[in-house]
Amino acid sequence: MPLFRRREAGFRYSRWDGSQVGFDLDADSLLSEMSDDLLYHGDLNAALRRLLQQGFRDRNDEQLMGLREMLERLRERRREELEQRDLGGVYDDIAEKLHEIVDQERAGIDRRVDEARQSGDRRRQEIVDDLARERRRQLEELPPDLAGTVQELQNYEFMDDAARQRFEELMDELRQQLMQSYFNQMSEGMKDVSPERMQRMKDMLAELNRMLEQRERGEEPDFKGFMEKYGDFFPGNPQNLDELLEQMAQSMAQMQSLLNSMTPEQRAQLQGLAQALLEDLDLRWQVDELARNLQQAFPDLPWNRRMDFSGDDPLQFGQMSGLLESLGDMDDLENLLNSATQPGELAEVDIDKARDLLGDDAARSLERLAELARLLEEAGLIEQREGRFELTPRGIRAIGQKALGDLFRRLLKDRTGRHDVDREGPGNERAFEHKPYEFGDPFHLNVEETVKNAIWREGAGTPVRLDPRDFEVERTEVITRSATVLLLDVSLSMPMRDNFLAAKKVAMALHALITSQFPRDYFGLVSFGRVAREVKPELLPEMSWDFEWGTNMQHALLLARRQLSRQIGTKQVIMVTDGEPTAHIEGGEAFFQYPPSPVTIEETLKEVMRCTREGIRINTFMLDESYYLRSFVERMMRMNRGRAFFTSPDTLGDYVLVDFLEHRRQARRAS
């Protein structure tokens, strides 16, 4: 049976004995686990692949083994198998059994001679003596090689019935083991090697070769009819011709790799033995023809691989099929683990066989890894589009909230508590609090509290009569609107100086803060390298850096100004960068020069002046303390009246969030 199969959906239960260890996985913790990887590279599918490769710890601090560790364990298991076995013992067991059969035949000859002498029949005695003399001569002249011995004994007429029966049983066993070695996928179908069964197998192989020839000519073979006639040979139940051929090709390639691993003498003996066992010339031709056809159809299989068997444990002929099946399972599992790009692909693994190869902890990890994408999909955090996983709006919010939470936890870790600020005042936004009505208050009547006051004043009964003293109104808070555009440097220097991940996490946190706490505010995003680009917030997690040099602040400020021109309220630009302006737009094209061109500096400052005239404040967060950057930012501050901060990747988020919230408080006070 193949190692990999699609399992039916369902559950397995076992009695709790106190020793079981389970993994506690949830979608939010999974997304949190790979959020830094996702933000840094901007590729959800790549982040999932790396999570599969590396593994992680769950909420119970249990280690989930990654595919990389499984592959190392699998390769170690293969090394142990090869270092244990000695191919020189393949024939020792057969030779010993043949030697015992020959000794049994000699003893039978002696017994037949004694019986003839004891009968008193001279004629019988002469015939038996002549026959015994001839048989002893044939036995003495048996070839020294194993294949020659088998071939001669197949033509030998045994005098001892028990020795003949034992030899025939050995030949049937060897034929079965040989065919199982060539066709592991047909092992169930090869348990019977009767002449009738061997004839059916020959017919099956001939039909299979014809189907391969039909396919080569561009014709469509009758796979369904073939399986109806010969399906009992294939317990793996292949669903199409490709699957069947691949299974058989893998078996034959494994057998060929075993032959390649033998010495020339060992290989010649096995090939000679195979020829002696498969006396039917047509059957041998069909097997050889199938091997040639499959090698042409599947050239990428390890037909030429040689394995280094270096152990002392002799490999018996009957163990060949089991060894090849085990090595084949290892190859199949290794290929799947190497090629798995999505968690769902691991559902094809037969967990029981994987447990035999890698152990219980790896099998449990495989089951959990296969569920990762399903958990994230069911939680609504990711969805599949055109064969690829994409973040949903909910997933984007979750990553942003994590980034925001991380920053706020760092901000608050040294503080003893939080203090609410009085935000009451005239406006239109309900504060979900109430107060007695006073002259001049907006008449947003709270009916429940008003009726309750009347009942307390007059007592129970109807009708309830209201008095102006009973009126309770809703408190309201001042409404302010703020428009913010974040300019994020994505030039090549950002990842090279390890600044990119921190800057992108700040962008995610700021987006999450504005959309969750200040939903009426506007948030825009512009990335800038050699050129600047407007980035939709929903595409922020996938944004990556530019693989080119250039810091085009002029273009970034231009795009930010255009976005803010369509907004109302206070307006600001938050710029995160690690370099001075080295590019600007000239004649519709990006012009780059380092050290910065005076023209680039002047064009950038012109854009700063335009922002200033339109009431846009520019706050700059510098991730590098170079003289050129500091000098430029000081000039920009004098023109714009904005603020500048020198920070590091570790403290960038603290500065940006504090500055943003301070800007919101100033806007509220000003209103």
C-alpha cells in the first residue's frame, strides 16, 4: 500500500491513561507566531512554508516539530538502515537451503539403494544402482554459482520425494520474493505463484506494455477495463493509469538502485538467479520491457542511485522486498516533506506509516501541521484565492492589533496604571453617560432615566407625569477629525540596516490604532524608494522593500499632499526613514544621485513648502544619525514647524504612537 493516501475525514479516540500529550493550537496564536515573518517578507504563503519548516511551540509550551527536523530524523533513519545491512548475505540463506536440499537428496538416494538391496530383486537393484550413480554424479557436478545450481536442480530428477517437494517450495518462495522485490505495489497480488497465476501476470504485464505503447502514440488506453480484469494485482487501488505506472516505476527504480549498490559479482548472481527463477522467456521479456518503458516515462526516479550498505547484518533474499518497501516509504515521505508548500498537502501522509518511520512525536506534529491552514481559514483570518492563501480583512486587523498591543505593552510596562481623561463637552457624539438637563445642553433625552426620575418623585402608578426636573440627557463628547499619511521608507538600506521590520510593524500598529479607536480619522500610506507609491491599507501586510537604491522624499510628499487635499480636519504626515533624499521626479522619471544632488534637496524642500502652505505638519522619525540626514531634517523643520525624532528600531513604535496620540489630544483641545 502506498505511504501517502487521502484519508477520510473523521476522528480517532483512545482511552485516557494520563500519559497522552496534546497540542493546543488556535488560529490567533498561529497568526501571531508567523506575523513577524509575514510582515518582513510580505508573503503569507512563504510565511506558512517557513512555519511548516521550523515548527513552533503551542500555548502549552509543547514543541511542534517542523519539517526540517523531520527530514533530518528521516535521513538519520535511512543512514542507520544502510549502516546495518550487508548485501553480501543476500545469497547465503538460499545457498544454505539448497545445500540442505542436496544433502537430503543424497540421503534419499542412499535410502533408495538400501531398499533395493533389501528387496532381493537383482534387476531392481541394478536399475537403482545405475540411477543412483548418475544422480550422485549430477550432484557432484553442480555449478559453484547460485544461479547455475538453481538452473541445474530445476532440470534434475529427484529420487527423494521430500527433497523434490522442498526444492519446489523454495523455488515458489524465491519467485514470489523476487517479483515482490520488483513490484512492491503488487505484493498482495503475488502471494500465489501458481502456473495459472504466473500466466495471468504475464498477460497483465503484456497488456500494461501495450497501454504504454498506446499512450506513446497519443491514444487513450482503456484503464477501467484493465483494472476490471487485473485489479486484484494492485491492492493500492490506483485511480488512474498515471498513478498505477508511478507506483510500479517507484518499485522497479528501488530494485534497480539495490542492484546498483551491489558489487559486480553480487549483481551478476542476482540477475542470473532471476533468469533461472523466471524460466518463462516471455515473462522475463515482459518484465524487462516494462522496466525500459517505465524508465523512459519516469526518468527523474532514482534509476541510477547507488546506496552505501556498510553494515555486518547479512540481508537475506526474503528481506529484500521489505527493505525496499521501507526505503521506498522513506523516499516518498522525504519527497513530500521537501515539496510541501501548504499545510493541506501533509494530509496525504499515512500517519501510521509516518509514525513507524519517525516516531509518535513526529506523527502528532504532522497531524497538527496539516491543520494549520484549516484553522486559519475557519477563523476567517485567511482565504484561498486562485490556489494561494491571502489574508482576509479580519486577518489584517489581527496582525495590526498584535503589533499595536506589543507596542502599548512596552509603553506601559513601567507605568503603575492608566488614567482616564475628562472628554465631556458639547458635541454630537454620545459618551454613553447621562446627566440632569441644564439650560443650553443639547436635548438628547435619555428616556429611561427621565421616566425613572418621575416615578421616584411621584411614586408608582399611571399615568407617569413628567416635570422639567426629571429630564436626563445624554452626555456628548467633542468630535475631532484627523487625517494622517504615513510615509514609509522601503529603499534597500532599510532591510540592510535591519530597520524594515520595525518600521512596517509601526505602520500596522498605527493603522490598527486609527481604524479601531478613531474610525472617523483618515489613514493613508505611501511607500517610497527610488519612486513613491500609494499603498492601500489592506495590502500593507504584503508590502516589501524595493530592490534598488534611492530615497525619493519629494515624490512621497507629493502623493501624501494629494491624499490629504481630499480630507478635512487636522492634517499631518508621519515620515519614517533612514536616509536623506537621494532621488526626485524630473520629467516624469526618477532621478537618483548619491551623495544627494542639490537639485534633489531643493525639489524636496519645495514639496515641504507646499505641504506647509496647505497646513500639513510633517513629523519625521530618523532611523540613522548621519550628518546629511540630520542637516536636511533641520532645514525641513524650520520650514514646516514639524518635529523630528532620532530613534532606533526598538523604540520607533513608542515615539510614533506617543506623537500621534499627542497630536490627537492637541487637535481635541484646539477644537
